[in-house]
Amino acid sequence: MNDEKIVLVQQLKDKSYIAVLNDEYRFDGSVLVEASNEEELNAKINAAVKVDGIWRYIHGHPVYLEGTAVKRGHARVRGMQAKNGKLRKNRTLAATAKVNGGSVVGGSAASKDNVLVRSSVKAQKAYNKARKAEPKITKDLVNISKALNMGMTGLKYSVKTASSVENKIRRKNKEKLPDYAVINKMGDLVRYTQMGKHSDLGKNAVKTVDALRKRGYKVTKIDNKYLDKTSDYKGIHLDCVSPDGQKFELQIHSKESMAVKNKLHPIYEKSRNMKEGSPERIALENQMREISATLPMPKGIDELKNYEER
């Protein structure tokens, strides 16, 4: 259906336009239309999907109309679209990966927040590319985890939302790189957490790394926090690259290590704003060490050596 192919139309800060057309009803950037003005955009959209339409303003927001039916409007408010004269939430579907006859929904948080309203067209393309790569990565990780009697948690957040990405660009871009370059460098734009039995974390982490490599993934960094005697935080972090070139982060935890992590986080956030060496900060650091000491070392955890690709 042609009307369902217009996923989103967005006016950018330089007054140009971007439209995303997709046969699968997902914001994957399958077809990206760029134009300098509304007339040019209308012509390109009509050529691409063969529909006749006009622009109208509803509640101050330009939307694309055909007769009385709203196709997909853009609003300056992220995640909103217009229908029948009223603004409502954009119900773009989440990326879904088929796994062993079932469905695993990944990145559903980003399905409701996927427009970089303060960024360039190139940045939007880079973000769309990551979202498009996510279902295949999700499928592989779920199957690897299932084979090891492990699970995946937090799949809803496997892709950072657009608002989170733009916040990170503003906070972390000390090198003043173009926004799209910052996105391309993000190692955790796509991210996962694998969960398993605490006593088996060591051997299962090694098997997970092996399984990823056998499927054509690169594991560019292994950060085994259990080997760091000075760190209160315990967990295993892998920096990976998919066969298609998408960077992602995989954390490996147990129920026990996640519980410790969740206890440590608010204490850490409080301590980091205190003067180093102050009695208050020292007291909080001691508290974190005591909490961390309650977590036993998983059997065979030292078999997973730290590694970083040079």
C-alpha cells in the first residue's frame, strides 16, 4: 500500500526536508528522500511511491495529505504525527527478529523516538543504519545465549533512542567532530546485556566470544572487570563489530552481579560529585567496596583474558 510507505517526513534545522519511505513499515531508512523545499520533496515522494498529495498545516505542523487521509506527517515534537487534525504518538513498529519460530522485539524504545531533530541528514542516515542492523545482531545473540542456557535482558533498549543519541553528541563531542562522525564512533549505539548463572559466567563468556567469532563477528575488546582487583564494579564488557560493520556493546552479567551493579550506581553517582579524598567520598568508596566484596568470583573467570584490538 503506497500510503503506508511514507514513514516519516521531517523538516531539518537548515529548512531542508528528509522523508523516509519503507516497505516494511519500519524506520530503517530503506529509501531516503532529500529535498531543499516542499515542492521538490512532493515531487520526489510522488515519483517514489506514485501517490498524489499536498501539504497542509495542522496545529502549526506541516503534514502530508492525500484527500482527507493523513499519510505520515512530521511534527517538530519528536515522536508525534498528525491524523484527522490531531497530533498523536508516532506508532512506528519496532525492529523484530525471528528466533526459532518466535519473535524477539529489539529496539522498541527507539521505535517511538527515532528522529534526530537537531542533527544533519548524514547523522540520521548513520542512525538509521544502526537500527537496520539491529535485528540480525539480536537474532544471533538470542540464539547464542539460548544454546548456553543464558538469556538476553533489556532488548527494548538495544538501540539508543534518538534523544539519547543527541544528548550524547552534545555531552561527549569534545573533539568538535561532525554529528554523523560521532554517531559512527559510538560503540554502544547498539547494546545488549546477556544474563546467566553466576558460577558459569567464566566459561559461558569464553563460549560466547567463540560463538560470535564463528558467526563472522569481530570481538575488538574484552574488558573483564573481575580481573581488576581495584574495581568495585564487576562485569564483562565486549566491544564487537557485526559482519555488516555495525559496532555494538555486549555486557555479560548474572542476577547477582546486576543486583550489585544496581546498588553501586546511585552511590557512585553521589560520590563522583564530591571532592576527591574528602571524608564523605572516602566513606562512600568504602561502602562500595563492601558491597562489591559480597559478589563471589565466578568459576573459571580468569580464563577470559582482557584483550583490545590494535
